[in-house]
Amino acid sequence: MAAAVAIIAALTYPAAASKPIASTFDTDDEGWKVIADFPIGGPYGKPLRTFECRHNREGGNPAGCVSMADPSDFIFCFQAPQAYLGDKGAYVGGTLSFDLKCDYSNYEDANLLILLGKEEDKELVLVAQFAIPPKADEWTSRRVALTPGSFRYDSKDGAPVSDADFRAIMGNIRGIWISGEFGTQVAETTALDNVRLARPAEQACCAWLGLFGVWWVIFIIILIILFALVLAALSRQRKKRAASPPQNADQH
Ligand SMILES: [Ca+2]
């Protein structure tokens, strides 16, 4: 049995150790805020106002989510909490994914993911574009590859980002902002759910798990436990036989 426990621990430890940074908003806003009033087209480096997100216990994808009603004519973004910031060099080549839902979607210029960082004394703002939610009131999943090719300097029309600058930012992320601005009028409410920062290895693992589902892992664990129980029963039987005197000896 001890061997089975060790095998299970060995199987489950890597998954726990490499647990992705994720927000599913089951019980609260998990530290996410909203920042607002960026001019359309940028610059995006300095928000004017900060708001609390609204946490919704239902209506997410599934369960809870956070949302924000457009506060102004300008662009507003969901701001990631501290867990997503700092040294994330191990996530270069991974992805940032998230689900968005918007009740009024007719603005196609602010579908932005903004990364903030610093290279030596220079403040850097990197901007990636993601596909806009195609229909109002439907959850859509978006995924941005964490590679230099996904980003531009300062705005969606900026210059391509160098590998050195991208690695410098990922080594000390100071801000991750996901735009919620999808309406030309001050009318829309945008919701966010299932944010996930994944390393390259975690993506491969998830794709593999996706093929078989989590039940496959549970099945393997049950098999290991059954195998351990059979081994323990056989071992007990062997010990019992060894302890009993041979039958022939009784007949003499
Ligand atoms: Ca959720």
C-alpha cells in the first residue's frame, strides 16, 4: 500500500507544483479590478480611474464571474491581481487565455491585451489584439500566445516587439490589462471569467488531458490502488503459507 501511495504522490505532485495561475471567480473577484479612461488608440500606460469589479455568483462560464458596466466614453480594462505579476519568465511561450461576454458589441478597435513592464529604466507597454466577441451575450474564449510576435509597442499599430524586451517584461510583469470596451456608446456591460496564465508544458498537459478527460486519470489511480490491494493480499497469503507447517510433516 505504501508503494501505491508513493506512486500516486509522484503522479500528482508535478501537477500540483506546476499549478497554473487562474481565476474562475467561484466565490469572489479574486483581486481583479477595473481601470478606465484610456484614450482610444492609446497611450495605455496610465489609467485615470480604478474601480472595483462587480462579482456575480452566477452567470459565469460556469458559476461566478466578474463584470463592469462601461464607465465612460474611453477604454476600460480588467486589471490582473498580484499573482499574475512579477517574474513570469517561465511562461514565455505559454498563453494567457480568458473568456469574455459583452451585452453590446459593436466596437472593434479595443480588443486589447496590454502588458506593462520595465527594461532597465524604460517603461514598456506591449499591446496584443485578440478577436472580438462575435455576438452579444455569448461567452467567447480568447487565447493570446505569450511570444514577442503577439505584441506591438504602445498600440496595436506599433512596431514589432524585440525578443529581449519581451523577455525583460515577462521577467518582471508590472501590469496585465484585458480590455472590456466593446461598445461605441457608454452602454455595454462586459463580463470576464476563466483567466488562465499557462506555461508551455501546462498547455501540452492540458491538451493531453483534454483528449481523455480527467476520468482517465481517476481510472489510472483506481487501477493503481487495486493493484496495490492485490499485491498486499498475495503477500499476506505467502506469509501465512510460510508460517504454516508443511502438510507432509503432520502425516509422519
Ligand atoms: Ca466562473
